[in-house]
Amino acid sequence: MEITLNEKIQELWTTNKRYILITGGRGSSKSFSVTIYLNDQSYNEHFKALFTRYTMKSAHDSIIPEQKEKIELLGQEKDFHITKEDIINKVTENQIMFRGIKTSSGDQTANLKSLEGVTHFVVDEAEEFKDEETFDTINLSVRTKKAENKVIIILNPCDTNHWIYKRWLKSTHRIINIDGYDVPISTHPDVCHLHLTYLDNSENLSESFLKEMEQMKIDAPAYYGHKAIGQWLDHAEGAIIKNYKQFNLSELKDLQPDKIGYIDVADEGTDYTCYVIAAIQGRKLMIVDVVYSQLNTDVTLPLCVALNAKHKPKYVQCEANSMGAMFGRTLRSQIETSTDLTLISSTQNKHTRIIMEGMFISEYCYFLKQEDRSGEYQNWIDNVLNYDKDPKLNKHDDGIDALAGLSKMARSYFSDVFN
């Protein structure tokens, strides 16, 4: 049987890039296309593929039947021998090996990296692959000189905190629009990025599935953008701040709104000093600028002085923790007298305060759109949007803690506006 694949996937056969990132939503034929590719490549000399999922209880009960179905669809049953873990091309004796990284018997990373002669490393359902170090361990073992090496990563985009996004998309991408939704496409020099949606595969999908997608777009447009079109989420699954509002700096161009600021001073080690400035316009708390740095106070103090001079906030609060009191007093002596800077002591647990302020932040805080964000602002907002309800999952709380302090401060100083 001859199968016609979408023209977007054809680059899988022609690219000379090592990394091939295949993203998309439901019904987009990502895995199907890769299966066809692997079957085809198994007829080539020196081919050997390692097909992995992060968790796979039994290849024989899960992925092998899926592969067998595709072989039968192609009419190639006589060319392949299928075992519990491998598919062997009887014409060339080349293998497609199916393995889980985490299995019922434990972590298989050491065993997988020792496999010899692997030319193609495939990571399916890569959104579940949260451990970049494990990926690199196997990835670096794919280095045979006998054939071209390719690493194929298949995933439904999850959130921008995932290492795949940070590694290949965060700083190197262009935006394409699909059905009214913006989707980032990697422009990393080592990556060939192929993005598919159900719209590319509609001729192979049932009418009921297509109707379900159309209804989803009407009833739950954000969910449709993520699950059907394959947009990346700005927040983690358990994030406190999921729905957030945005604005452009140009909206404040001819206005002179009151501004307020809040400072959380780094205590030690990898903590961040965070100074958040917001403009109050109507019932909007518009976050216009930040200092967000892990450098010592010799650097962060002048940065905060400069930020204060730039925006001239009417009120500023600075947390007077062990470092904060001295920092705040020094800062007060170096800024304009037009700013009323108050040192405050917070006795409330950080995580509790963040949880309690989450609803207000979601309702009243507005964040800069992508085109107006500095790298520092982007780093800060990543911290905010990926802060999880489970405190054990959070590496940094400084960015969102300063925002929670600002949120509480806004209601106190402008109670007539926000209460």
C-alpha cells in the first residue's frame, strides 16, 4: 500500500540536522509519520534505531502493536521479524529497538547508553521526559561514524519551563500563525523543527473528531490552542498563575499614572534580588519593569537606584529581612525624596502569601507583551508563571514573592481602587 505523507514531514528524510523536533497537537500524525520513516530507513545500510519513551511498562503491550499495525498497513509483514522488544528488518538485519527509560525494573539509562552502533535515537512523548541530563547521557552515545546520526524528538508542547523549550526555542525561534494561534518554530542552527496539527491530517480523520475540534475551538479556545494546535503554555500544570493579562508599553505613552514598587532582597546563595515596579492605571496593576538578579548587593543596589530614577515610583516597600534592612536604608539615602520608601517586616510564610495573593494577581496584574520584555523581565516572568502550588517543586520563589508583596501593597495604598 502506498501512503502519502503530509509535505511538511518530508523534511524528515532530507534534513542534515542532528536534532529533529516534531511538535503538534492531537490527530496530527506525528508518531505515525516517524514510524513510516523508521521502517523506510531500516532498509539502509548501518541503520540501527533506539525508540524510547520515558515510561514504558512493556514494549510488547504498548508500542510494538502500534508499530506492527503500520507495517501491516504498508504491506511489509514479510520483511520484518517482531519480538517483544525489537523489530528486525529481515532484508538488512537492521534493528528498531523499543525501550523505556524508567521501567518496572528501574532506570535503564546506563544500559541504553552502552548500546553500540545506534544511528537514530527517537524520544516519543518527550513532554514526559523531564530529565535533561538523562537525555544527554543517551544522546551523546549516538555517535557512530558509519551512518548519519539523527535524534528525533516527538512531543505535544507542554509548558515553557520544559528543558526542550529552553534549549531549542526560548531564544531561537520565529512565530507562525496556525488557525489564529501563534506557535513558535525553532530557528536553532542544530535543529530541524516540524510542527503538525490535525488540520494537516484532516483527510485521515473521522468527521466526529473534526466536529469535536471545531466545538472545542468555540467552547474552550485556550484549550484548543494548546491541545489541538500545539501552543506552548506559559505556565506549569500546577502553576498558581495560569491566566494572565498583557499590555504594551505604548499604552502608557501619554499617561502619567501613579507607580509603586516592591523589593525582596536576596538573602544568600542562588536567591534573587527582585525589585518590581507597577503603574496603576484604572483598576490595572501594570508591571512595567523589574530588577531580577542573583548578583551581590554591590551590583543590585545601583541597579535598583537606577530603576527608581527611571520610573520615580510614589511608594516603595522593601522587605527588612537580614539583608533587606541595610539594603533598604542605603537605597533610601540614594534615591529621590519624591519616593516614599518604607521598610517592612513580613512574618507570613512566603508560600502562604503567594497562594493568598494569586487570585488578585490573576485578576488585576498586567504583564508586558513579549516584544516589550527585556531578558531580565522574561527571566522574572518565567519564575512567576512556573511557580507551583506544590512548594517542593519550586527552585525560586523570589520573583513571585516580590509580586505578591506588590499585590498586597497595592490594596493597602490604593484601597479605594482595588477593594
